[in-house]
Amino acid sequence: MLKLIGAAMVVAASGLSGLGIAGNYSRRPRELRTLRSALQMLETEVAYGATHLAEALVQVAGRCDRLVEPLFSRAAAELSSSSGVTAALAWENALINYYPGTALKPQDLSILRSLGSSLGISDREDQVKHLHLTMEQIKTETTGAEEEAARNVKLWSYLGFLGGLMIVLVIY
Amino acid sequence: MSATVNQTPAQLRCGDRVIQEILSALPGSIRRLVSALPLYVQEKVEEIRIRQGRPLVVGLSSKDSFLNPEGQLTGRAREAYQVTLNDMERLIHLISGSSLYALEEELRNGFITLPGGHRAGITGKAVLDGGRVRTLKYLSGCNIRISREIKGAATRILPYLIEGRCGIYHTVLVSPPRCGKTTMLRDLIRQLSNGIESLGFPGVTVGLVDERSEIAGCYKGIPQRDVGVRTDVLDGCPKAEGMMMLMRSMGPRVISADEIGRREDVDAIEEMLNAGVKVLVTAHGSSPAELADRPALGHLIRSKWIERFVILGRSRGVGTVEDIIEGKSMRSLGVK
């Protein structure tokens, strides 16, 4: 009886960690997509609304998916904290805060980072160009992430349980 | 970097109140130098000139002076703090609220209004579009002009400008640049709009066309300077068009504008005169006789509509009232 409970626990543990990894694979494309649509909103605010950056970030934070909301609301808060913070610094701080809680990869982080250095510092057309570039890069990453997810989500969710079963069989 | 950016509140508190307002617009290194100035110097600072790769200059009421890296005044340029590219970039970030793209109109005019009503004049390379300036890029020079409100600056001249119980005369303030014309106009507007108890003046609705955002110092449309409780401000609007708009929409008793001189300004003023609205404006010059020689203004002066000329100068410091002249007879009213 005790053996059976132990075996069930091994299967459950390894199955759940497999599901966790699979979850990460499926989360990344979702996060990238919401990031892209949030940047799209930012572009609209910048290009058509000519909204000040701090305000624009608040607007985006209010409307975007809650997956990326912390990034924008943090950047807005940093920027309007009146201690003489530049947009680049505010964005960087927000990213440092946001990144660890996500399924994003280092290359996604560096794409977002490079956006920070040009944020708010040039005229409208230039801002739009930079935002487009970032969105384009995110789109490429999204495609890659989706392929990866398609390959790995099923694999890991089975692999976890099957691996657990194998361990049980070996130990038995 | 963060040590210079996040100054402690104590550091920010000690010093001149007006200087405090612009400190948050300065990059850390320059902020430290300016806030290290002794209080009696801070009080006299009129402008801070920041030019990339060149010495940092502060304009004081009497002269201008360089600032050395220890935050002391110096007369020698090679001892002075040299403004770096990094300083300039941060400065642009801070004065624009990291939203340069939203300030194209301001860049076209060459200045940005800061919170507190101060203005940052900006130079760089002009980007042209069909022969007109579209925006500026490679911003490399900035002059932060500190606007100081002097309440009561106009108290002495008010008795000469008030007509009867609740009217005022059509008035032109005449002054060379940097003689306190704008400060005087702002205080006149404030007092006329609030009402003046000592003169039994009840206060009138004033319409102010603030084309260069200098008088009310609007930041996002809200006046940062006290221009009185009955004042409507049209910020950043061309004077001639703005006066007509205000007259039609807000029903003011007094219309005010700064630095008139173009043909269309004078035409708009004549329209106001015919509509029974009182006019309170300023013009560059040193005497009504000089104004009379100007192509557009001359016509207005010769038509004898203007009832009072207030001449400002610097003979006893900024904002000295040199004379007040009665417009019909062109005789001095004998102001000391």
C-alpha cells in the first residue's frame, strides 16, 4: 500500500513538473503576442494622440492584457516619480522588475531593452520606426516561440508522466 | 548615476524656491552645481545656459558668469564646467518629459514651457519641410529662463490706468527687452482680474492671449502663474486670431497680449477698440515716438486710440517705470 502511494507521488511530481515546463513553452508566445499588441497601443498613443510618454504608458497599462500590465504601469510610475528619471532608465527598471516573473527568453529581453534607449527622445516618425522595429522583432520571436511550443508542449506534458512511470517501474 | 539623480529632499529644500522648481529639469551633474550656489546668488539667477561641449553659464541679473565644477562662479571660461553630450541628452529627456515627439509644435517655436512657467529655449538643427521649419534635431543648446513672479510690481502704476469706478484705459506698455515688461503685464492682469480693494476696483474679466506662454506660463493648458481669478487664458495662440476668438467666445472686458507689432495684431486691436473692449498690450521700444515710426504700430499710435503709454526701463533696476504718458495729448503724467 505504502509503495503504491509512493509510486503515485512520483508519477504526480514528475507529471506536474512536465506540465510546468510545457506551460512555460505555451506561455511565451502568448506573452510575446500581448507585448506586441501593447506596443501597438503605445504606437497609436504616440503617433496619433501625441500623448506624453508617462500618460501614454498609463493608458496602455490600463487597456492591455494583465500579462504585460506590470511592465507598463511600473515604467509609467518610474517616469512620473519626478526624481529626474529618463525614459530609458524608467523602462530599464521596469524591465528588470518584470522579466523574472515571465516565460520570456533573454533574447526577448534584449529586444525590449533596445527599445528603451530610443523611447521618447526623437520626433514622431522616428518613434514610430523604432516601435515598428521592436514589434517586427517580437513577431519573429513569436513565430519561433509558437513552433517551439507546438513541438514541446505535448512532448513535455506526456514526458513528465511517462518519465514518472518509468522511474516507478525501475524502482519497483 | 542614481546617486546624482535621486537627490535627497533635504538637498532640494535648501535654496531659492524658484530655483527648486527648475532643478528637476536639470541633469544630475548640472543640478548639483546649481544647487551648490549660495542662496543670495540663486535668488539672482535669471537664466541657465547649457551648450553642449561648452562652458556652463548662469545669467545673473547684473552680468553672466561661468560655473566651475565645484559649483562656484568664475569669470574664466577654461575653469568652467564643460557640458557633456550625456548632460545634454538627459536634459532633453527631462525638459521634454521624455516625450519629444509630442512637442513638435514647441520645437518649431524654439522653446518648451516647463512646470512652474519657466521656459527652456532650444537650438539645434532645423528640419525643413517645404521651406518651413518642421522640427529641430541634434538639440545642442538650451537656455533655461527663470520666470519670477513679482506680485505688486504694478501697484504703483495702477492708479494711472484705472478710469472711473470699474473701467481701465487702453494701455500700451513700452519697453526694451529684459526690462520687466512681461512681469509688469502679468501683475497688472492679476490685479485687474482680482480687483483692487484699496482703489475700490471691483475686478473685471480679462482675456489673455498668451502666444509665447510667457505671461501665464501654461503647462498643459493650466496657468502656472497667478494671473487672477477672472482671467481666461488662450495659450499658444497667435495674437490676432486669439483676440478675435476670445472676444467672440468669452466676453472679456479687457483683452491683453504681449509684444504686438505685426500688421494683423494691429488690425485685431482696432477691432477690439471698435467693439468696446479695453486693450492692454505691450510693445518693444523705448518711447511712443519710436513706436510711431514703425510701419504697423505707427498707424495705431497716430489714430490716438491708445490712452496711456507706460514706459519701462532699467535706470533704477529692472522694471523701473520711467514715465506714464497720456495718449491724446502725449503729455507726461509725471510719475516719479
